[in-house]
Amino acid sequence: MKAGWIRRYAMLTGLLACWLQPVAASPDYSGCESCHGTFNEGDYISQHDGAAWETHLMAGHQPSVDNKCMACHLREAPSPVFTNFSDDGTFSKSCVGCHGRQEDVTGNCTGLATDPRSEVHCGAGAGLRLHHERQVGQGTCSQCHDRDPTPAPERRLPSNYLEAVSTIVDSCNSDGSEARFGATGLDNDGDGLRDQEDSDCQFFLNAGLNDAWFNPATPGQGFLLTVLEETGIVFLAWFTYDVSEPTAGATAVIGDPGHRWLTAQGPFDGDTAALDVFLSAGGRFDAADPAVGPPTQSGTLTVQWDDCGAANVHYDLEGAVPGVIPIQRLTEDNTPLCEMLLDAQ
């Protein structure tokens, strides 16, 4: 109980310090100290929820950038720490690498910056600045950064999250990686909502998912998928093989004796499609006779998307043990369309 009041008092004290002191535009961390304190001293307490880090900001951030000093610093001098520029070959954008997104970069540089290194990624911190406008006060950032764009949606990843050695990988915090300290992740787009409370983090199927999908672990088979938005239906063709290899000596005039293709269709809601699987049989290559009979249902599929480039297919088919197939796009041609349609939701 006492610890809770201490956290609340510390958080209120920090916010009052921000409200009572002018927050000057700055190309380096010195402009952050009035609210967040010295980066490498003291035990930090979150201004958002009062979470006690039990270490200073620098030590708290290091694991996120593979403990690389140059992810924040310059080789020529450890100080000042520029907010947009650092010397590491992987993490080269300092603070903005985790607290900004490339989609916000406009090149419209305004403000008081005098070092060109601070102007490399103008606009990339738009969501962070909007967050400060909400928390500290209107004009805190916009008095100088008056050409910032509307920040990209919450789900857009900061550049550091895209690196394989980063311990933070999801700006919607679905895996908890953004919430190392405290209960929630960051407000990346500055709209006052975090994690799954932000509608930007809710995925909706759209026509940008129409593509060829496969599992790299099982080459030579995969899916062709079509989302029919107006009718609310997903149609899928699955090109695969039988559960066992054909008997020795089995032949086929066209294709392989083990080839199997299935079709599936059904409704979708949000990020998930529930499909019935059908098997068609009895026909011949490019021939109307004999007529193919009505397809028979042979199982079900549930396809759930993580984002515009990844999904999981849960299958339950007659004659096969139920399982899950992780799939990804064969090409990225339709990914921009998928992202654009999500932004328009």
C-alpha cells in the first residue's frame, strides 16, 4: 500500500515538474531531462504509470539494443546523445530508432536544431511528440515542429524493432516485448491509446491479402487465397500432397500421383476466417465428360492473420492429424495495398 502511494507521488511530482518548467526543443537528450532526469543515474520511475524500473534509463534501455553503446552514442564523443543519430551499424537512429517510425519521416525540418545530424530523420518522432502534447501540454512540441505529419498507425514498427537482435518486436505489444517495465507498451502514434486498446492494433482482413502463401519449411506446396470484402467471404485453394507417398510404380499422365488440391471457403471476422474444406473428384484433364460431381466436405480450416505478411492455418481434415501451418506471402507485391486498406479502416 505504502509503495503504491510512493509511486503515485513520484509520478505526480514528475508531471508537475514538466508542467512548471518549459520544455525546450533540443536535438539531444538534454531537452528530455526536465521530465525524465539524468539518463545514466538514479532509479527511473515511469511518468506514465508510476512503474519503478529499479535502475536508470540507460541500463533499462541497453538490452533492447543488444547492449550496443553506439546504438545511442557517437564514437567521437559519448555526449551529447543525439535523439536522431548514433554510430552503430545496426541501430543508427538513437532514440528515434525505438521512439519513432520511418513512415513519419517527411524531411520538413523545423525548430532550433543547429547540428545537421539532428535533422537526418525529420518527422520520425511525430507520434512521440504528439504524446508529449497530450501529457505535458499543447504547444510543447508543435511550437517548433509545426510541420509534423499525422503519425503512422500504432502497428507500424519503429526501425529498431525490425532488427533481428532487437528484444522488442511488436509495437502493439501483443507479445509483451514492449512492456519490459510496467503493464503496457508505448503510445507510438500519440493518440493516447496503447497496445490492443488502440484500434490500429486490430487486424482486419482485406483484399490486400489476395496472394500466394506458403510455409518455407515445406516447399512445393502452398495456398492461393482471395478475400472477397463485399461479400465477407474468403476463398482458398490448397495445393499439397497425400498423407503418404504413392505406392512404388504408381504413375500419373499429368502431375505427380501424390498431388492433392483442396478448396475451402467461408466467412471472416476481424483477423480470422473460418472455412469449410471441400474435395472435388471424378473429372479428367480439360474435359467436360465425365462431369465432376458436387464437392464433398472433408474438413475445416481456421486462418488467423498476425499482420499483412503472416498467418497461421489451423486444419482439421479427414484422414489427417489436426495441425497448424505458419504461412507467409510468396511475394510482397500486395503488402502495401494491405497496409493502405488497414489505414483506411
